[in-house]
Amino acid sequence: MDSYSVPQWRIGEGHDVHRLAEGRKLIVGGIEIPHTVGAVGHSDADVLLHAVTDALLGAIAAGDIGELFPDTDDQNKDVNSAVFLTAALKLVLERGYHVSNLDCTIFAQSPKLSPYKQMIRKRLAELLGISIDVVNVKAKTGEQVGPIGRKEAIGASASVLLMRD
């Protein structure tokens, strides 16, 4: 690919869902949130960091989190999901891009996430090395419909715009 065909902008989208169960911590966007249940997963099951990681990987056409960090690998057991995000960001930077902005939505019937949104924004900005002003975090309930609405699961989606350096 010659330099004239390298896009100046790239968009990525990520999505993740985890079951909720007793005996697990609820970690969302790198922030531990007090709750009676937590997300189930091979790593720390941070649904938002997983979605953002997939968005970054998707934007540079580098597969997905499961390919880079499979749940069949014991090295990924109980790992802080910031490790996955940092590795994906490294690939983005190596390919000559930086994060222009990030927009995220967390889907959870409970707990109410409004009190944590600013802390999550700050943590995402820190992990990505960007200004908090270009990070948005929204929280939605499941309106008591489906696994999220029945408090059986938590989900997240993320959209990222990358810009060529």
C-alpha cells in the first residue's frame, strides 16, 4: 500500500457482554464499582475495556480481543483488562495513528452508573493518553428487557475515531 492510499481517518466499533454472578468484582472502564454481583470472564471481565480494545483493533483491521488474548491462554486468567487495551493502543500507535475521540455506552440495569461516569472517562483518557474532553461515556439500562434488563448481564459498546499522525 503506497502512502497515498493510507487513510487519514479510521473508525472502529467494539461490543462486549458478560454474565453477572456473585463472588466476582464489577469492574467497568478500569473502575471497581461496588455491587452485589460482578462480571464473569477469563480476565477481570471489564466489559467496557474489552469493547474499547475491540474498537481500537477494528479500526486498524487487527482482528479482535479474542484473537490477541484468547481465553484458552492461562496467562490471561484474571488479568487486568488495561493490559489488553494498552497492547491494542500500542498497535494503533505503531501503525501511525492516534485516538481522535472515543464514545462509549455501558448497558446495565443496576447498579446506576451515573456516579461513576466521570471516573471512567478519566481512566479511559489516562489509559489512551488523550484528553478527557474527547472521551464520552453514557450509561443505559435494559428497561427490564432481556438479560441486561433482568440483571443477568452487563454490556458495552465503543466507537473510536483514529487520525493519522
